[in-house]
Amino acid sequence: MQLQIPVLILIAVSLSFAATSFDQRVREGQGALARSEIGAAAQLFEQICGEESSLRAEERATCEHHLAIMDQARGDIAMAEKRLRKALTDWQEAGDVFQPAYAMSLLNLGEICRFQRRFGESEEYLTLGVNIARRARATFPQEYPSALSRLAGLYADSDRPELASATVREAISIFRNLEPREPAEEARALNVLGGIDLGSGPDSEARDSLLEAVNLASASLGPGHPDTGAYQADLALYYIHNHQYDRAEPLLKRARFVVESASYPNYLRLGGIIVEQAIVACDTGKYSMAEEYSRQAQDTLAHAPTANSAASLLARVTLGSAWLKANRLKEAEQVLPGAIADERRLASGSCLLADGLRGLAELRARQKSVQEAKALYQEAIGIYQKRLGPANRNLAPVLKEYADLLKRTGASKAEAKAIESKAKAISSFLPPA
């Protein structure tokens, strides 16, 4: 799964009809934010926004909008949301001339709600932002595709992959024809497309989009920018899905270095990267290292001002899986049942839950709890088929595990053979080299 962190948008519209000292200083702060120099940006905006009572409504909104971006960069999603809601109120007070800027705050708030899986609220804000951006397209052409790519991310997260793919492809098509180009936003849209395609399985075009996102971000933002590191981690996830761990490991090492080197490390983003490192270590038989990475991930995520339940759950399940594969069944029992119970509550119907169910099924099979193991495998397979499709290559390993369990426990030979044959047929499709 992709553990995407929201990427918020700077105000890219003119804040007044004539250049003012306030506008000029805001642009200096925006430059620092674009370079991910959070400390310098914070100093600039503290100076700009210090005397709130003397600021006009649009200036207060500008301050809250950009301060929210800094909160998000530090991982304080709750404070970012609070500031964006204040910005929306101030934009409305400022009047209709600032509607394009109002749309950007709507989009950022929609991104934060999406990250917190508040999909109904997210869709409301993102759709309104898209509609305003569409009306302002002639004047601010870069805003509309940026809005579309964020709406596409919501569609993907809320199980509407076809609509998500069509929406982000429209955004990318517009970005490719913009003059001047918007490479950072185009990279983000490509990364969204890669994530959508990755959900359709590693046989898809995911790698091409994810790799292009990394290259475009590296060229436009720089190889040391946190967004570049995030896209490298998502590309690594493609290689993990394809069991190409030798390609995933250096990408994750680089991504971790980039995020850790930031002046204000984003613990949510960093924790997600370390979880991926734990998965690689576990899948390559380095169980002690997987255990260490899992604990590092949990400790890192605990430092984040805002919780990321998906990343925390994945870290716990990976720790349990490492113990299971190392034949430490007692330790695995202490972790996996509780983690899966939390997944049922927080990530119902997701591939994250299916991954956990698969691990718990293996544990129950090794504990000779055959009927429970069968039920868990069936539930995991059902989720994978619904989310990924009945012929997705990721289904092959879990189908084979289920068939092996049936053969070992004296179940119907015909049923076991049919499931095993399906697994072989699915796995015969090789990923691109």
C-alpha cells in the first residue's frame, strides 16, 4: 500500500492588484517553502504575520494558508487543518476576487481530510476547489490540473480506481501542455497515477509513472527535496511488490536519508519509509533487522504530532510477520491478533487488512487451528479479489498458501488442485524487467 502524505499547495495567485511589501515578503517565504527550507520560511512568515490585527482579510488568509503548509511539513496535521479552516473564513471575508486563492486552501484542506480517511468531507472540499479552479482556468491555468490530481487521489483511496485514473490522466495531459511548465505538480500527478496503477497490480504501468515522478521531481525540486524522497519510497514500493528487493533497498536508503536530513523531519513520512525497510528485511529473511526496523518505525511514528494509523498498523503487522517467519510463534501471537483487530476497526476492507489476515492465517495454521486459518485465508483472498481484481498477480502467493493448507489438512483434493492451478496461472504473467 502507498502511505501517501498530503502535499499542500502554495498560493500561486497575485494577492493584490499592485505589488506590496507584504506580497514581496510572502514570495520570499514561498521560495523558502518551495526549497523545503522550513526554518527560514518560519522566520519569514513569523515576521510577516506577527501583527495580525493590522492585516487585511486576504493577508490573514495568506498567513494561515502558508503556516498550515509548515505545520504539515512538520507532521502536525491537526494544526494545519485548524489554520486552513481559519484561512477559508478570511478568504470569504476578502471577497470573490480571491476565489482562486480560496480554492487552493480548499484543496489543501481536502488533502488533509483524505489523509485522515474522512472521505466525505474531503470530496466536498476537493470538488468545490476543482469547480472554482475550472472557472479560473483562463487566468490561472496551473491551478485546475493541480486540483484534478488531488481529487484523483481521493477517488483512488475511496475505491474508485477507474474514475481516479481518468481524472489524473486528464490532469497530466493538461500539465504536459502548460507554458510555463509546472514540473513539481506534474511529478505529484504522475506519482498519484503510479499509485493508482500499483493498486491494479505490478503488471501495470505503475513503474513508468513512478519513475518519471522521481526523475521530474529530482530535476525540478532537487534530489535532496523531501518530495523527491517520498516519490523514491513509492517507487521502492513497486519493486517490493515485484520482489525486486535489490532495487528497492537503495531507493529506501536514499529516501530515508533525504527525509532525516530535513531541518524539520516529517516523522509521518519517515515512519512510512522505515516500515518499507522492515518489509524488505522481512521478505529477504533478515528477521532481526526487520524486527529492528519495525520498532524504529513505531518509535518514529510515536514522535509525530498527528497519528498515522495505517503506518503504525503496518509496522506492527510487519513485526509480527518477522517473528512468525523466524518461528517465534509466542511473540507473533502477542502482536498479530491485536493488530488485525485494530485493522478491522480502522482499515476495514483494505489490502492492509488483507495482508494482516494472511499473516494471522499462517500463524493459526502453524498452531494447528485449521478452521480458523481457512476462514482467515478466505477472508483475505476475498478482499484482495475485490480490491485488486480476480487475476491480480499479488493473489498468487496467498492462493498457493491456502492450497497448501488444504492439502495438508485432508480437504477436498479437487478444491486444492483448482486453487493451486489458479495460482500458477496468475503467477505465469511476469512483470516488466
